[in-house]
Amino acid sequence: MATLSPGQLFLAFCGVLLAVAGFVVTVGNAVEKIAKVWKAAKAPNVTQDSRLDELEKWRKTVDTALARDLARFEAQDESERVTQRALLALLDHGIDGNNIEQMKRAKEVLQNHLIER
């Protein structure tokens, strides 16, 4: 077995130290590159998620407006039906002079509808 001089031991230690340092730097760079690729791969998801959040907020606003408009259309339809019934009662009365009870009911319905609005 050969013995190593202190200079040779120092050189061997420095070589091992440099090899370990090189390995650490290489692994560090590899991890950095992997992290960069991972972040770049996830970037479209982040952008897409923010767009989806904005679209969902917009959809809620539109749904609220549509519900309000639907209620308004339904109220207009009811008003139109009441008016048409009153007009029909007037026509019936004008044609034969009868149907006074029908006219009273139509008047009451129309009056209630106008008061409740």
C-alpha cells in the first residue's frame, strides 16, 4: 500500500471538494431550469383561471339583469291581460248592452291591478 504525502492528500481533498461543489452547482442549475419550465407550463392555467373568473363575474351580472328583465316582462304581460279583459267586457257591453256584472268584475280587476303596481 502506498502512502500519500500531505501535499497529495491536500490535492485529493481539493479534487473531491471541487467535484462536490460542481455537483451541487449542476444540481442547483438543473432544479432552477426545472422550476422555470414548470412555471412556464403553469402560466397558461393562471391566465386562463383569471379569464374564467372575470367571465363568471360577468355572467352573474348578466343573469341578474336577465332575471330583472324577465320580471318586468311578466309584469307587462299581466298588465296587458288585465287591459284586454277590460276591453273585452266593454265590447260585450257595447254589443248587447248586457254583461254589467262582467264589466264590474273587469273594472275591479283593473283597479286592483293599477293600485297594486
